[in-house]
Amino acid sequence: MLAFYFLAAIVIWLGILSLRGGIHFAAYLRSEASTPLADFTPYVSVFAPCRGLEDDSEENLAALFKQNYPAYEIVFVSDHADDPSLALIRKLIEDQPNRISSKIIVAGPATDCGQKVHNLRVAVPECDARSQAFVFVDTDARPQSHWLRSLVAPLSDEKIGAASGYRWFIPVNGGLASHLRSVWNASIASALGADRYKNFCWGGSTAIRRSTFENLDIADRWRGTVSDDFTLTRALQEAHLPIHFVPACLMPALDSCSMRELFEFTNRQLKITRVYASHLWKPVLIGSLLFCLVFFGGAILVIARARQNGSFAVPLLLLSIIYFLGTLKAHIRMKAIVSLLPAYGRELRRGRIFHLFLWPFTSALYLWNALVAASSRRIKWRGITYELKSATEAVIIARD
């Protein structure tokens, strides 16, 4: 019992620190929302790698043409000319009323790096010579109309290395798996905030000055990699250039996934993290293991003692404190997110209960993900199977 009490005290202390982080995250969101945008709108190139279609692809892609931004181009890039996404993109280009400059590039299949990275390396040299900044976006999230202006504005400060948003999964007609993925992802989102040197770039919503991109030789650094954003983050950190997190660019990803897709997605994220940022993977493994031992082990202990008519008041109290801390953090975080994404308020409020009650199970999921990442470096992404040999070497095993 002494060992349990000792470990429970550690988990409670970590819970207090995590709650403090959630409070700081919510405060940062409010602070940024009240800060006026810098008047900085240079011509930019938006790069959108595409592969295949999803249920909401048309709405996501159409949103790129509806940005409240004076002048920009969209560079769509895919590996095959017959990719089904390209027919939709051509239709959107023809139908768009604002005549945003856009082009389609066929990069061909990758051979020595991830397909997305290969697409970007081919597309970047094809951008407009007027571009002063590069913006990278994923097509499985839906940018709001202010997204581009909000993302580029922080680059008015030349000391900023990059500006980044992140995704927020919003389950739509989804079951338990979809809600669990949303809660799982929320803990990563709330790790971003005011400390620019601890932030990271997310490849689905990142802006960087063209001069910074070229000075750091990012295109060459991408050679042999699968993760465009981890590689970009490392390059900025090595150059001691801060990353500004832009809450207004928290992009809703209207989500529905099965249990199989949930495990495939979360396992892939932790495998990539282990290869590209092992200093982040190790705390996930240790922290989730400690939490599961105390919380779920403690629950078993309470049940066993109750059945034996033994004393279980103290273990139950400790578990209640742990649960209260996590639930309070989830409540604070969700309240801030609802205010940030008012257009999706109904969906977010409907999913709030899952954030309040499912968060302990995400620790168990993180533990599973971390253990899987410890035993395998093989991932499947957009129909392509890779073996991650190292942070600079990826081998393509198979293509669907």
C-alpha cells in the first residue's frame, strides 16, 4: 500500500501540473483572441498535398478558395495524374468566383522519402516568384475564412521562425472510436501555447517566410524523411527560431473513424514521434504507464477491498482527486475551444461529455501506442506502407 500511495502522490502532482497547463492553454487562447492581427499580408503560396478523397473533401478543398486574404496562390500536388482528388480540384478551380491563382502539379511516386514530403519537395520550386511566405495545409481539415490571414500575420515579426495551428477532431455521426480520438488528440493540442520555444509545427497548418525556408534548406532536410513537420520543427529549434502557435488556426477536422482506424492513426503518430522526437516518446511511455498503474490498478484495488469488506476510503479518495483534476482540465479546455470555434458549438457541446469521462482511457491508449512504437517502425499512411529506418531514412514497403 505504501508503494501505491507513493505512486498516487506522483500522479496527483503530475495532474496538478497538467491542470495548470490546461489553465495556461485556455488563458493563451483568450489572450490571442483579443490581440489584433498585424497588418501583414504578403503574397503567399499555399501548398496542399492531395491523395484520394474523403467524405468531406469537397468542403475542405473549397474552403481554401474562400480565404479572406488579398492575394495568394494555391499549389495542389499529387503523386498521380489520375488521383480522384484532382478531378474535384479542377472542378473547384473552374467554379470558384474569386479566380484565386491555382495550379496542379503531378509529382510522381516517391522513392526515398514519404509521399507527402516528396510532393512538397517537387511543388515548392514551382511556386510563384512573388511569394514571400510558404503555407502548408492538409486537405483533411477545414480552414475557416480567417485562417490564412491569421496564420501569416505573426510572420510580420522577422524573429519568428514559423507560425502554426493544429487540428481539433469534431466527431460527426461517429461512435466511441471517433470521440476517443478527439480526446486523445486534445491533449496534444493543449501542449501548445505561449512558450514559443516549446511549440511545434503541424504540417496541416504552418506558415514560414520563404527566406527562412530557404536559409534553413528545408527542402534538402526533407530528403529521406516521412514527417515534414517534425523535420521542420527540428530545423527551427536547431536555429533557435521560435514557433508561434496561432489559436485562430485551430482547424476543425470533422471526423468519423472506426476502432481499427483509431488504432492505426494513434499508433502511427507515436511511431513517428519515437523516430523523430524520442525525447517526447519516452515521457509518454513512462507517464502513461505510471497513470495506468495507479488509476486502473487503484480501481481494481478498491473493488477488491470492497468485496472483502476491507477499508478502501483512502485509495478511493486518491483516485477521486486524480479523476477530478483531469476532468477539470478537460472542462476548462473544452470551454475555451467552444469559444474559439463558435460555428461548431453544437457539435463541441455534444461531445463535451466524452472529453469529461473518456480522458483516463486515452492514457491507456497512449500506453498501448507507446509500446507498439517500441516494437515496430512500420507505418501505413495514405495507402503506402513505410519502414522508418531513422529520422533521415524511410523505405517504401508497399503501395495499395
